[in-house]
Amino acid sequence: MEQSFIPIKKLVKEPYSKILGYPKANSRQLKSRVTELEKLKIKSVLFTGPTTIGNLQILGKGYVGVVVLAKKKNDIIALKIRRLDSQRSEMKSEADLLSIANTVSVGPKLYSVSKNFLVMEYLKGEKIEDWILSLKGVGSAKKLKSVIRTVLEDCYRLDQIGFDHGELSSISKHVIVDKSRSTLIDFESSSVNRRVSNVTSVTQAIFIGSGIAKKVQRIYKIAQKQKIIDVLRTYKQEQTRESFDNILKILKL
């Protein structure tokens, strides 16, 4: 199928209707969603990305929604579509959380929101696990350290404002790495009402866990696990810049 932007009015027809009203919507629901998109000034959608639903490619799929590439006026954006079987009845609560993350320059920029749609900055790049797998040759360790440092600095800023991402223990799906930046994504499980664990979760996922940690260790030698655990324990007790800098030092970042 040749890739081209599909006008939103065509989304009420198959196979596109399966995405607009995932997993299944009636004609009334589909027409209502098109009207909603018109109010948000969304013109068209391009079905591309690493995730496949039926015979259509999309940017991603989660418990709350599916994400597609779309066009708002002449700008390319990421559009999150609320799933009809989601436990969430609206997208505003997630938009509010993303907006808070944006106040400390974390996450894709929030543009607008409606009941069933979240309009945000489109981030090019790869998920961090795929990016790490693609690293080869001279300079790989330097690139990897730079990305990890950036991610941890983002996590530290979130910790400082009492904002917990909620899913960073499985970091592979929640960081996008591009040539110019690396960014945390997907704030649907975030909270400002629970104990924060962003720095500790990411450090454990990258350096102690079984998935990405093994790949990282092939690229550069890290400290003994117990030393990492010790500095994380100190940071948990007192989340100061000094205790955070000690983590960076142990990790050779």
C-alpha cells in the first residue's frame, strides 16, 4: 500500500475505522470522532510506524490509546486516540500530566486535547533498546553515555517536582532516541500523588535489569552492582543534587 496522508473524513471507513475507533466502534462513534478531529484542526493521518494493527502501521499502542502520525494544518504531529475499551473515560487527565512534565522540559510538547484525542509533538527516532542494538564502532560508548545522562537528568527534574512517570522500570518502550535529543514518552500511568522513583527505576533498568543492562555492559564497563545499589539507596533517602551526582559518578557519566 502506497503511503499517503488519509483525509480524516475517510477514517470512518475500513480499514482506517479500526484505528479511529479501536478496537471496534459503531458509525455514530466514528462520525463523532471525526467531528472532534475537525475541531482540533487535524486534517489527515499517515499510517506509518513500527507497530501494526491489521494491515496498517502506527506509531504505537498502549492500554489507553493508539498513536498515529497526523497533520494539523501544515504541521506534522503525534495524535493519541483513546481506545474504546480503555478504563479512562477521557484524555484530559493525561494531558494535564504531560503539561506538568513539560514545565521542566520533559516529554513531547503538548499542543491540545479533547475527550478522545491528545495532540502532541511528533518525536522522530528509535526506542532506546533498538537504538542501543544499532550502536557500532568507535564512539559508541560516548554516544550511549550521553543519552543515558540526558535521560537521567530528565528523571531527576521529574523527581524534584514530585512527578512519577510510573513505567520506567520497563524503559525500552518509554524513551525515544533521535540524533539531536532523547526524550521520555508515554505519561498515561504517571502521578503526582505517589513516591517518585524515576532516577532509581531508570538506573536499575539500564544497569541492573536483565534486558538492556546486558547490552549496555557490552558497550562500556560499569561499576559493580552493589556499588550502584548503595548510591541508589542513598538517593532514595535524600534526593539531593549531591546524591544524584554520586549516581552519575558511579555510572561514569
